Amino acid sequence: MLGSFRKGIEQFQQALKISPQNMSALYGLASGLLGLSKECINSGSFRWGASLLEDACKVSEASIKSACNSSCTWKLQGDIQLAYAQGYPWMEESQSLEYKAETFEKSIYSWKNTCHLAAIYARNSYQRALHLAPWQANIYIDIAISSDLVTSFYKDYTHDKCTWQLSQKMTLGALVIESDNFEFWVALGCLSKCNALKQHALIRGLQLDVSIANAWAYLGKLYREENEKKLARQAFDYARGIDPSLALPWAGMSADTHTGESTPDDAFESCLHAVKILPLAEFQIGLAKLALLSGNLLSSQVFGAIQQAVQRAPHYHESHNLNGLVCEARFHFQAAIASYRLARYAINISVGTFLKSHLKDISTNLARSLSKAGNAKGAVQECEDLEKEGMLDAEGLQIYAFSLWKLGEHEAALSMTRTLAASIPTMDKTSAAVSVSFICRLLYYISGQDLAIVSILKMPKELFQSSKISFIVSAINALDQNNSLESIVSSSRYFLASHEEISGMHYLIALSKLIKHGTEHHLEFQSGVSHLRKALHMYPNSNLIRNLLGYLLLASEVWENTHVSSRCSIIDASDSGNKEGLKLAWEIFSAGAVACHAMGNSEPRFSFPTCGCQCPSGSGAMKELQKCLRREPWNSNGRYLLVLNLLQKAREERFPVNVCIMLERLIIVALSDEFYSRKEASCQYQKFQLYLCAAEILLQRGNIIGCINHTKDASALLLPDSYQFFGHLLLCRAYAAEGNFKNCKEEYERCLELKTDFHVGWICLKVMESQYELQTISNVVELAFTEGSKGRNNSWNMWMTVYSLVMGMICIWNQDFLSAEEFLEQPCSLASAESCIFLCHGVTNMEIARRCHDSQSLSSAIRSLSKAHVTSSVPIPIVSALLAQAKGSLGSRKKWERNLRLEWFSWPPEMRPAELFFQMHCLARQIESESDNSSRVECCQSPQKWVIRAIHTNPSSLRYWKVLQKLM
């Protein structure tokens, strides 16, 4: 429809260029602009719609000048003015804390006056049309509607409802002309102020045509006003059955939530459907109220609806108050404060009577938002005003006490707390539970843990019969090593009713085990993991338990746990906005993918994985992160995790240019986010990591200066020394790549000064030390590595294995194979040793056997290589070839042949090296004399063809060419 109006407008404009005074073209253009404006207003573009109506009015006036005695032109003018009166939006000039009551009152008066004058102009236009065509009954109805709109802007509350108004008289005039027109009877029912006449008119319309959905809908509305709920429901059901696209029945059905006939969620969905069909301000305000009851205030549809309601009904204090609640739920506290103040201004200038409780609710909401926004002084002032008016309830007392505590007035805050405690017996059960929970928390913050526990123990036990209080006392008890509140905690847990509450308590118990079973500097992750695994067997569908389990598995630093963590979380797009818990499912899944990439590559074409617990979640994590960013482009955490996953992908693929360029662009976008201008430690840490990622990419691409600049930017951030260590480590690498060994050594010494709690940092520093001979004090890195491992019993063996492997590799680089064998032998004795360690140990022993002609080393090499073959999750190339060489050296021809064949199948077809083809040539020559050899892989080609394939793969090898000459 929107496109057809536009096309029609364009055609009429072209016609007017040819004939500027053509009445048909003017009439058509005005009608098209009117239709397009209605589409815009229904879609929420009020200002654009009002602008189109202003243009339509000008065109209509030109049409009237051309044919002033045409009733249809006057009626069109009336339609345009009526639409303008109904759709003209209130335009705020300022939405700030400084918005004055006088300014607001003037803006409301200006808006009302504009709409009122437009309605009067519409009525006058309809009256002129009626003078020209008094037989047109529908014009009587137009006058009635416009007259009703005129009186609605300035209602007379003293007026008698039974007195006949102009709108009713004009409707009766239409009925005099066409008494059997059911639409006129429905119009009379809508415009009448007398309920008896309303019912009579609507029933008369239904007698004429029983399938009038509008009549049934308005009849249902009338019955609901008369508290006839059963009749109202039946009428709404008839209306929906006749016309499901009618908004009023859906809105009427949503009102059943107050009577308990429908759940808040069902009522919210019904009202949302009504708002989608017809975005009336009354429906939108009702939607926001139901969103508050059903917990849907964060819905974008609610946010859009209440924003439109503010523009369409700025004189309703409910629209501003609900807008404030929606903004507050979205953590837009300044906007919420401004809305609450506008609500208070609106209630003060309202013509009719209002309940004092409305003003109390608005002032309480304002005080709460001021407190959340950090303006504790303003919140205290609001609470003092409420206290003077005698409107300070339980929620107000909580805000008052909390704000006083934020201001440092602890005695005053405790005084307010005592006042709140004294009023608990008069509260309902829910309010009492909230108040007791607040008192316990505030006592903990003001008096400390010990005094808070003493105060809680003195409270009557009846106060703790609530699930909400159970969580508070359990949290306080979790921090108490003496378990002083254990009896209260145990008894209060009997009041946990729903699965969500029980899952939440298991969540809290797991966190308490981390603290109580841990040491001063380290948490006991395994205790929490064990409890959550048991809880997950009882509640396998609890995302809260699953997400915490995955998070703790990631944080536990146990090798195998990292792979399991990504399997704990269930990623659901519908839960993307649910912020319950420490981390969301997609965050844990993505972080687990980064850790798995760090421990083992997932693409054999770049490297061969040796980790026994491969988790193929890398590409899946990136897809989930991309989906998250499409849903929420502002999500800085999702973009940060995507950068980390892409960096691991780039590292695995040896930093290809296309991935590096993509990463550079992503990091630039990420660093431009306002999120990283905050001073919180988490924001600064992510910014630090992004700088290091950018520096690593530049280092790999050879841009040393850019790498150094980014790393210095990272090091300038205010972070603990344990993190700053890695910035200086990267600077050390950059200076070494540049050849500036003086600065390289300075950064090395700076790393020794800073120190770090992360083992991988010391391991990397040890590699740098050995490669560039940076060591200043003997064994300083080894001592720091050992010191950092205290209290980490779960991960000690893993890190000692990695350290021994690195030390063995360093000795191999230095041609010290005997020392390398000693270092590598230690991790090989562990049951959890990985295949890569056995491979390195086997290779080292083979080199020792070659140099020293030691058969014992050769036997040790065979044992280690055999274990490498057995423990690997997928066949690792080279292992079988080395086994073939070792066993062939001991004279076992059959084992040599078997291992060479295994080597062939260990390689992906597209990655087989030239030497493998050459070895297959050797194998083919050895078995040429055997008769039954058709099933063996080496027999599929002649030795000559194997050598030719080796030459095709590596034509630069002279050895292959010489062998080929001999075979020719």
C-alpha cells in the first residue's frame, strides 16, 4: 500500500505540471497524500505523517479555490484536518533533567491547541460540505466524530452524561435519513455518553447485521465497563471470530489478567497483537503496564510502543511514567529520570481528579532512578518530600536508607532501616520478604559480616520463610567460614518452590564451595564443578547450572575440562537477552573454542592435532558470534570474542593475508566503541587484549613499528602487573624481530620485575631467553614458574609437563640431546601424557642412537613412538615412518614394511610429501619378487612411477633424479 500511494502521488504531480489548475489532479494528489500520511502514522512516523498532512491541506485548499461549491472537496479537507488532529505528535524540544514544569505545560498547551484547532477546522469543513449536500447522511457522522474530538481535548467533568451532545444529535440526523444503516447505529453507540443508549444502539446495529465485528467489540467494551465480564468475554469472542484483524477485542481480552482469568504473559501477547493491528496510545500504554506485570519491559516492541504513546498522549501521566520504567529497565537512568519528572508535571496540570497514590508511585520511581544513576543526594531529597507528604512506603524507605548509605550517613541509614523493620508486620508476605532481604544486605554493607550475622540471628525465625530471603542469608553464610547461619539457611531452603529457585540455590551453593574449600589466593574450582555435575543430573534443562558449570570448567585450568565446557551450554537465540548468571551460553562456547584452538589445531591441512580430546567448535563458535552481532551490533563482548576466535584461526593457518585484514578492520571497529572508554577493569582488560591482538597481527606481517606502537598503547593502560607482563613480552619479541637486542633485553628484565600468575607467560619468556641469550640470573624463570604454581594442585602436573616439553625443545635447538632426553622423560612417565611428548622423546632418542650407536636408546625410541601412535586421536604423520626406520635398524623387515604402509594412510591425499612417495618406491622394490602383492598399496604402481611422483612433488631433489636414472 505504501508503494502504491507514492506512485499515485507521483502521477498526480506529473498531471499538475501539465495542468496546474486541474481539479481532479488536485483532488487525487490530496487524497494520495492523506492515504500515505495514514500509513506513516500507523507505522510510527508521526512527524513525517503530519508533514504530509500539511502538504495535503495546502493542495486541498487549492482544490477548494478551483471548485468551492463541491461538497467532496470540503469533505476531503475535513478528512485531512481530522487526521491531522488525531495524528499530530507532541514534539519535545528537550528531554533532560532541566526540563521545567512551565516549559512542559506550554508545550502541552501548544500541542492541544494545535490538535483542537485542527478538529474545529475539520468540523467546519464537514459543515460546509453538509450545506452543499444535505442529503449525504455520512457527512452527519463526520460532523459527529469531529465534534466529539473537539470536546475531548478540553473535557467538562461537570457535564451531565445524559444531556444530548452535538455529536449525538448529528448521528441521529444521519439515522433520520438512513434509519436502516447499521454503521450509523454503531457510530451512535460509540459517541453516546449514556450507557443505556450505547447498548440500545449497538444491539440495534446487530439486529440489522449480526456479523458486525465492530458492534460486538464495542458491546464487549461496554459490558466490561459495567463489570459484566462474562458477557464482555462472549462479545469479544464473537468479534474475534468474525474479524480476527480487529484490535479492540484483543485489547479487551488482555484486561482479564487483573481478574486472574488469564496469565500476565497471555494478556501481554493479546495486547501486543492489538498494538500491532492498531497502534492507539491507550493500547500502547496498556501494553507497557502488562509488560511490567509479565517481566517484558526489556522488549524492543514495548520500548517502541511506549515511545509512540508519549508522542500521541503526552498529557497522560501514565505514558511518561511507563516510559520511565522502560528506560530504567534498559539502564537508561537519565532518560528515566526525565520521564518521571514529565509524568509528575503531567499529573499536576491534569484537569480531572487523580489518586494521590499515582503521585506517590511517580515520586518513588524518580527517587529510585536517581539513586541508580548515582545521584544519591537527589534521591534523598525526593524521599524527604515523600515523608513530608506522608507517602513514604516500604519501597520509599528502602530507597531512602540505601541513598543515605551511599552518602556515607550510616547512622541515618540504620535509623531508616529500623523504621522499615518496624513496619514489616503490617506488610503483605511478598513486601515483607523484600524488606527483610534489603535489611540483611544493608546490615552486611554497613556493619560488616560479623555484626550482620549477629543481627540476623536475633531476628524472628518467621521472617525467613521466603525463597528470596533464603538466597540472601545463603550468600552471607557462603562468606562465613564458621557457618553461623547454617540452621537458618537449612530451614529457609524448604520454601524454594520452583525449579528456577532450586537451580539458583545450587548455583549459589557451588559458588560458596569455591570460596570455602579454596585458599587465600586460589578458588577450589573442583568442589564447585563436582556439585554442579550432581545438580545437572537432577535438573538437566537448567541453563543457569549449565552455564556456570561451563564457566567453572574453563576457569579451573584442568587440561580436559576445557573441551567439556563447550558441551555444557545450550545456545538459544531466544535467550540472548537473558543476562542471568555470570556468563551467557554463547560466551562460554566461544571462550571454550579459543582455549581449544590454543591447545590443538582443528584443521589437519595446516597442522596435525595431537590433543586426545579435540573439540571441533572453532567454526561453530564463529558462526554463533556472527549471529549474535547481527542480532546485537552494539554487543562489544561478542565482537571481542570474535576477534579472539579469528586470531586463533589466523594463527592456525599461519596468518593468511585475508584473515589478517579482516582482523585489523574488526579491531579498529571494536576499539572505536565507547565501551572501552570506561575505567572498569573488565573494559580496560578487553581493550588491552585487542591492542595485543592488533600488535600480533602486525608483527606477523612484518610491520614492527606498528606492532611496537600498539603494544605501547596497551602497556599504557592501568592494569595489574600480571597482565602488563604480556605487553612487555610482546615488546621483547618485537625488538628481537627488529634486531634491537638492547631494548629486547630491557623488556626481558621488565618482565622479570613485573612477574605474572600465568604459567604460559613464564614459558614464553623462557623461550625468548634461550633464543636470544637474555638470561641475567641463573634459574630466575624456573624459580618464578615454581612460585606461581603454589596452590594450583589441579593444574600442576599439566604445566610441569608443558614446561618439560619446552625445556626439551630448547635443548634440541642447542644440540644437547642428552639433556633433552632427560627433560622429556619426566612427562612421559605421567599417565596423562600427550602423543606430542612421546613423539619428541622418541625423536630425541633416535638422534642419540644415531650419534652414539646406542641400541638401548633405539629401543626407548620405539617405545615412545609406539605410545605416540596409540595415544593420538588421529594418526599422526611421521610417527609411523620413524617407527619403520627404528625397527628396520633392528633388522625387522616386516615391521618396517607395515609401518611404512601405515605412514601412507596417515597423510591426507593432498598433503603427502615427496619423501613418502620415494619411501613407497623403496617398499615396492623390496616386494617385487613376491607373487601375491596385488592388494598392497605400494604395488598399485611400479617403483619407477613412485619416483616420478616424488619428482613431481619436489623436482628440486637431485637424489630422486639419480634414482630415476638408475631405474630407466
